[in-house]
Amino acid sequence: MDENYYIYIITNKYHGTLYIGITNDLPRRIAEHKSKAIEGFSQKYNLTMLVYYEHHTDKWSAAERERKLKNWKRQWKIDLIEKLNPDWKDLYKCLF
């Protein structure tokens, strides 16, 4: 059975601090970051802008992709974001 999993990157500004996460409900999870309902790194650094996401239908491949992205060099992450979102627009509204 196919499921939905999302790898996402949030930030606080253009070329700002980056956070990579995984979720099975992207709109809900980003709303939690925006409302600062989640204590921790994203709240501390005011990470509320969704600048990148990708869809997976397999939990294990999504988890593996998240792990790999977290180990990437910062510039590689920036290049990934800018390939699909060169202006670093907040993609949250695109989810609806």
C-alpha cells in the first residue's frame, strides 16, 4: 500500500539556517513549525519558511533520503533548494 511521506527543508530567511525533516502530513507539520508549537531547533531559530519538499511513497526510502540530505554539505543543500525554488519563496501556500 502506497503512503505519503515528505522530506522538507525550512529556513528563517534567504540563505539562512536550514532544517531538514520528514513527515507524513506536510501541511500539518509546517503549520506546527509556523505556530512554534514544536519546541527545539526550529523554534529556537525561527524556522518557518518551507523552501523545499519532495514526496515519497515509501517510509524507508523517505527516511534514507532524509538521512542522506542531513549529511550533505550546506552548499549542496542550497543548490538543491535553488534548483526548484531559486527565489526561496515560502512554498507553504502551494500545499493548498
